[in-house]
Amino acid sequence: MVNDPKQQEAINRIEAFRKRFQDLRTPTKETGFFYENSSSQPADLVKNPVSESYEPDLEFARHAAFPLALTPDLLYRLRDYPFQPRLQVPWIAVADLLLSDLCSQVDRELYEMDIAVRQELLKGLSQERLCELSQFLLKYVRRNFQSNITGLKQAQYWTALAYVEPGKAAAELTQTLSKLLQQPNLAQWLQKASLVETLAEPLRNFQPLLTLAEAMKQTARGNYTQATELFDELPKTGKSAVVAGVRVNLPTHPVPAKTFSFETVSVNPQGKISEPQTKETAYFTEDLGAKTTLEMVYIPRGRFMMGAPEQEAESYDNQKPQHQVSVKPFFMGKYPITQAQWQAVAKLPKIHYDLKSNPSYFKGENRPVEQVSWYQAIEFCARLSQKTGKTYRLPSEAEWEYACRAGTTTPFHFGETITTDLVNYRGTDDKDNKWSGSYGQGPKGIYRQETTPVGSFGVANAFGLYDMHGNVWEWCADPWHDGYQGAPIDGTVWDETCNDNRYQNYIDLLVNTIDDNRSRLLRAGSWSINPRNCRSAIRNGYIAPDDSYLNIGFRVVCVIAWT
């Protein structure tokens, strides 16, 4: 037995495959013909004599393990290729292999082997035969390969090249990974890193490449601690490393090396609070100076139904129609920006607008900053981005709601209602506006008439974010729309007037929007508003971008360097 369970499983599967065909097809010493034991007729004719110990199906499987992906056409050409000595397998072996437990179908007439199975099978081939297989695959890719799978032809090419010209393959793969690091896609990170992993044996002399690929794979899977350790192993000079002779600019986005625990609760329709549950998530800390930090929580990619469902009580038409949105991963402030954090950033060099040291009406270092306009929030993000070298910005409206809901579909991330024991909102009736201090079957509560320190209720949503309902309204990047007809479904800012990336670069955004007076989006509700206007779907958009009020603040997101 071996210590690696995956390797042992691969060995067991190969042995089961070998035994299945060992007695089914055996060559005869006299003729070299292959016969099916269940038939008196030859299944195939091979004119070269073979030894009695020759196991045709196992030998064929070893050769078939070389390509990254398999098609019937490729295997028939592999079977007929003039190797020295030639493969002596019946034509039916192609179908038998593809339909066996060694292969799994991934698309129409497209199959693959598990990496552990491939590696174990390839151990049975000599270096000379591996080189022959490389030549076969290179010729096949150039002349015959056909597939609708993006990148598969290139992957087959690198597989072949790695055995005959490992240095060239390593350099080309490194160049590809380097490009992905700058304009990456998590799925591509995982795909290309997994490809490098399958080529670990021929690329064994290029350990930094293997380390880089593993770091990218762990990042794509959300294993940030391992990813950070692996990136740190690379021989760096500043923010770059030389891998396989190629200079690679390493990612500047934060890779969280820490996790924190937090408590969540739910609320039943009558407002009863459940027992807390402890969860854990990843985050990173940004040092703002003056002993002040900013905690940024990882928000995973996902899909959700944005807006209020038709049956949601006290919802508005501008929150409809509900529509599915896909959101890419990002980091979001654990809390709304505090007055201490504002003061630290306000001291940084001016980009375009002056920032008051502390504009807030309700003073307190740990209270949320308020009386901040949309333009001032943009200036804050631009200064923070310039200081850190990362991209900080306001969330899109879709990102905000996705982060608030954290997988829930109820009016609040707590459940069907809320209580002033958990949220800072007006829990008493507002007779002038005819607003109730309760929502649904929930209880009325108190009216604090001021902001509260961030996180003071001690419970977060399932993503680890605090104060997503009430306390202060939070600016989003989007201009106001009266509903969701025609809204984007990819989580980006909804602004028909621009087709560029201005909402990614806030230094440019300050200049581009200087004369743009369209109302901007607010989310979350506030300390001064009733519970119906603190729902996850609530939208407030009748505020000009240069207006500021004592119930409006914001929180920031940090853009991950992948899409």
C-alpha cells in the first residue's frame, strides 16, 4: 500500500482494468493473433509476434494516458501509429478503454483520465516511448485535432512539448500564467494551473513554475493561507519573480492570510432571535496609519436574485423585476467606514476634492462617518487606492445587495423581520409619514435618534459583514434608475453613458464625473428610517451626488485582480 490515498485508488482502478481484460484477450505464442475468449473468431489480427506476458489493453491505456484529453479519433490514430515496437491491440480496445472506469466523459466524444491515473499509467513507459508519444501528439495536434473546447488544442500541444522540449514548454506556460495574473479569470487560473500540475514530471526541473501554478490554484480555490505561503516561496525581486527565464509580475491584490470567526443569528417572523451560530471567513487588514486599520472581508463569487419578489410586503416597484445576477468575487469592508478611518485617509494627498477632517454630526471614532457626499466618498476611495496600490471603490448596487443577502432570500438577511435589538433603525411609529415601527409580524422597538458604533450589536450576516441594515445609508457607485428593466446581469455598475472602465479607476472617475449631477444609489436604510426601508432590496436614489446628510455614509470594496 502507498501513503497517498489518491495514488492507491489509481493503482486499484488500473489493476481492476488489467484483470478485466487479462483473460478476455490474450495473444497466442504461435500466431501473435488476438482472440476474444468468448468467440472462436479473431477479434483483430496483428502480424507481429508478441510475448505471452504482453497485456494489450494495459499497454494501450499507458499510451492513452499521455494526451491530456481523449477522443475516439485520437485513440484510433494512436493505435495505428508506427511506434517501434508497434502497439498490438485490437480495434475494440478503443471503445473498451473509453467506457472503462479509467476514463470519464466530459463532452460529446471527449474523455479524460484522472490525473492520478494518468501519472500511474505513464510510469510504465520508457523515456524513449514518451518521446515517441510527444512526436505523435505534436503531429496530431497540427494536422488532425478538432475540438470546440477553448484552449484544449493548446493544452495538448504543451503536453507533447513538455517531454521533448521542457524548457520551451516551461517558458510558454510561464508567459501564459503571467498574463493571467494581470488580467485573470479564476476559472482560467484553475484550468491552467491544473494543466501545469499534470505536467509536473516532465517539468520537474522547473520548480518555481510548479510553485507559481500551485499558488494560483490555491488562490482560485479560496485557500488563501496556502496561496500566500506559495507566492512567498518564489524567488522575488520587488514585486516580480523570474520563473523559467520569464519575469513575472506578481499580483498586487491582497491574498488574505487570516480568517476571523463571527456570530450570526436569525429572526423568526415574530421577531424572536435564534441561538447564535459561529462561522469563519477570510479577510485582510489594510494599515491606514495612525494606528488605524481597515478590515476587508472576502465575498465569494455567486449568483442571486436581485430585487424584491412580487409577494414581499411593503416593497416598491423600483425594486422590480427580480432578476438573476452573477457576481464576481471581491472584498468588502466589514463595517461602514468609521470616523477614525475617514480621518486617516483625509490626511492623505488630495486627488481632486478637499475632505474635511471629520464632517460627522454624531461624533465618535468608531461611529460611521456621515454627512459625506458621493463625490467625497469617491475622493476617499481614490486617495486610499493611491496610498495602497490596490483598487478601492464603492460597490455596485448589485454587489451591495449580493453582499447584504449573503445567500438569503428573505426581506432581511436575519429573516422575515428585524428587531432593534439587532439593528439601529426607527422602531417606533412615524405618524407624520404613516410609517410603522415594525415590519410584518415583528415587534416595535426603540428609536435611538443617532448612529451607533459599528458592529455594536455583535452579529454579522453569513459573509461576515456587520450593519448591513440600518445605522447609515451607504453610497453605491450606480446612478439612479426607476427599476430593473434592462439592468446588467453581471454585477457591474449600471451606467449607460460609459462603456469603459471608469468605475474601476476612481482617480479618472473624479475628473470624468465632475459635471455629472445624476442622483446616485443609496442602500441599507438608516437610524432615522422605519424597518420597511431597511430591507435587503431597499433602494434610495433621489439624492444628488454632492448632497450630504447626517444619515448617509458608505463602505468600500477592494477589487480582486481577477474577473
